[in-house]
Amino acid sequence: MGSLGTTDQRATSMLDCFDFTQQPRLFTAIPSKYGPSYFIHRGPTYVPVDTE
């Protein structure tokens, strides 16, 4: 990616946007109408994620 010129020079680090001292959240499973084996055995579709 190319430089954004003077915008790059005055930008601050993105690291201050994150709090690395907090504990990670517990895992929460997301419900699905398909079981894990469906996703494991299903091949790639090669369809773009966003077509709009």
C-alpha cells in the first residue's frame, strides 16, 4: 500500500485503541442450523463474499 503523504506523518499508533491488559472473553458458540461436519466437508464455493 502506498504512503498517504502528510496524513501518515501526523497519524498516531493504532495500538492505543486496544486494551491488552483486560482478560479475554469466554467463548460463546453461535447457533447454526448445520452441524460441524457440514462445514468441515463442504468445499469452497469460490463465490465472492460481497457481490454488491
